[in-house]
Amino acid sequence: MSEQTSDGEKRQQVSISEKVGAWGLKENKMKQKHILVVSQYFYPEQFRVNDLCSQWVKRGYRVTVLTGIPNYPQGKFYPGYGLCKKRRETYNGVEMIRIPLIPRGSHGIGLICNYLSFVVSGFFWQLFTRQNADLVFNYEVSPMTQALVGVWYARKRGIPCFLYVTDLWPDNVAIVTGIRNRAFLGAIGRMVDYIYKNSERIFTSSRSFRRKIIRRGAAKEKVIFWPQYAEDFYRPMDAAEHAMQGEESANGQALAQAEENRARSIQEPMLQQARVQTTAEQKEAFRITFAGNIGYAQGLQVLIHTARRLKEAQALVQFHIVGDGRYKEELIAGVKKAGVEAYFQFTGQRKPQEIPAILAKSDAVLITLDKSEVFAMTIPAKTQSCMACGKPILAAADGEIGQIIKKAGCGFACGAQDAKALAEQILAMSALSGEELEALGRNARRYYEENFDCAMLLDRMDQYIQSVSTERAQEQGPNNRKGS
């Protein structure tokens, strides 16, 4: 059931093993290695890079993260943060350096200003910083522009630069910004090629990304498929565990209370209608949970049309939408306009640690993406999270997600924005017995352990780090490394 490994990838791994030999984490030199991670987003913003850096610290690395002022996804600075506040912090042993940027706001122009301001601040930072890292790791979720800072720093100091691609540029730019000017996109393409050229290794979160980057001219041997993993707290939970989790989470909602009150005032009419339509004779609704960013890229408008079809079929189904984002208010308005309020429950943004308990109360989890060539090549991070929690999966997305679900035997998948097919699959899954749903969940967890296990992937990354460091040391000799 494991993902098939190509001959090229096998040769790559064998070559690395030969170079690394008997090297292990207990070597003192590796424990002293200093990684500079460049990521425009970091804690308290919720991205997987938070856990990656924490894991590296546990493995003996010194990790410094160059990041911005937290403002995702709301588009405004988090409380307590600002241009002159909390510029240096520590998180799980990770040193954080925050450079100034303009918050992303809620429109395309704000996004562009946000992207460019990080690059400008990063340019001056890398000129004058005294940080002396051994390796740069650019963690790229949009925007790719942030990787320029890491490339400049690495070139100046003559150290290896790694790039991890989870959003494909320039393809993704038109979708994110709405800009389709050819001259502008051409300039973005040249920037991307410059970053690829100056990255010692390029890691991709999907196989499709790897193929696309190689077709763009990057050397095949340096482009490596390295999928995302889910944090340890993403795991199956029984009834007693998620009840306990719910009690703990109830004591930690102060920061989200204002947003939650607003959401509740919007959704209360929906819930009232749902109560009217649900009688004692009816079974409990089949609960489908979507948890994550509620943006335009997620393509959640398909749920409005799907709910209409479910209503026509008189199906007892409820979509539980957990999270926040730029599309949330528009989605809520669309649900009300379509008259399908009874099929939705909206919950505000939750800490990642709370999501497994929420999913445990669900019959199935939902993954959606909008329809585009880029998204068809994308494996969103929630794929691994849902599989790790051992829940049946419903997906409305093109490309690799559907292939993974089919290989794993863990649910149903249809094309992006195909409301008819999604409604049919929901009806089919809701008709399954409890035992059949549990079997789908077990398949999801098994596939996760075989293909996306954290320790396995980090061991592999350790080998890549050591091999490229050995290559650089052999090329440069002992006295050629630049200082700062």
C-alpha cells in the first residue's frame, strides 16, 4: 500500500546512504550544526514549520527562524505584536528573529505589500546580521519571494541553501493575487528560476511539483520529493480521550472568545432552523468536518451547491466548518442566501492540538481545493493530518489527493467543484455501516504510517543535510568558508 518510489529516487537515497555511511545523530559535530530557517510565517501562526523546527532542536541542531510579525490568516497583527514589539522570542528551543512587514490585509494589494515588505526587510537584515549559520532552509508556503532572503544570506556566506516547495510559483501567483499581467508573471518566473538555481537541494511536497520543477530546468538529481508529515498530536482518539480533550480546550478559549461570539451570532439562526428540521424520529446527522484555512483556494463554494442537492434528497447531513480566513464571511452569506443553513455549523479558529478531538466526533473529514492546474498538483497539509487521525476522507479536488485516497482505500474522492459527484459520495458514505467507516479510518492511519511518518522523513532529511555539508566541505576545504 506504500507509495511507489521511482528508480531515480531510489538511486538518490542509495547515493546519500553511501556518502553518509555510518554517520549518526550522536556525532558531536552534527549536534552543533546551526540551521537558519527562513519562513515568513511562524508561531503563533499555525504552520507545520513550527513542528519541523522543534523536531530539529530535539535532534540536536541549533535552529534560528527568520520570520515576520504574525498576521495570518486574519490579515492584521496578532494582539501583543507590532513593528516594535516582541521582535525576538524563543519557541520550544527555537530562536525567533522577527523582521518588519506590512500585514496582509484582506485584498490583493495588501498581499503584494505584505510579500514585498518581508523581502525588503530581509535584504537589509542579511546585510548586517551577525548570525552565522551552517545551512539555510527556506520553508516556502506562498510567497516564494521570502526565499530570496535565504538565498542572499547563503550566497554571502558560502553555505548550502535548501528550499522546501509547498506552493508552486509562478503558477500560483495569479490565483493568490489575481494578477495576470504577462510581464509581471514573467518577472516572477525569472525570480523563481534564480532561487532554484541557487538552491543546493529543492524538496517538494508532491510528486507533481517535482516533475514541474524539473521541466522548468532544475537538475533532476537535486529535486527531491519529501512529503509533509503531521504533528504527533494528530492521532486517532477514542470517546474518553476526546471528552477529556474537550474539557481541557474549554478552559483555554479566552483569546478566541470575541471571534466565537461573533460567529455564534451569525450562525444561531442556522442552528435554530436545523433544530426545527430535526425530529426525535430522525437519526443523528452524518457529520462531515472541514478544519483549516477558509480561503478562496480551498474552493468551499462547492459545499453550497452540494448542500442544495442533499436538501433535495432530504439527507440528514451537517458540514462542520472549523477555522477562519478571507472567504469565511462570503461563505456564510452564500449559505444563508441558498437557504441551506441547516446543513452547516461554523466554529471559529481552533488550536491545532484541539483538532483531533473535533475530528473524533465526526463521521468523516473533508478536503477541498478550487479547480486549477496548480491545485491539481498540490497535496495540502490537512491530508496528512486527516489520515493520521484515522478518519474516513471525502475529497473534492483534482490530481494527487484523489490518487492517494484511492491507493489508501480510506474514502471517496471526486473532481474539484463537482457538487453533483460530491453529494453522491456523501450519500454513499453516509449509508455505510459503523464497521465499514472504521475500516476506512484504519486504512487512512495505516497509509499515513507507511508513507508520512515523522521520524522516517526526518531521518531522511538528516541524511540530506549531512551529505550536502560533506560535499561543501570537500569542495571548499577547511579554510574557505566565509564568516559574517
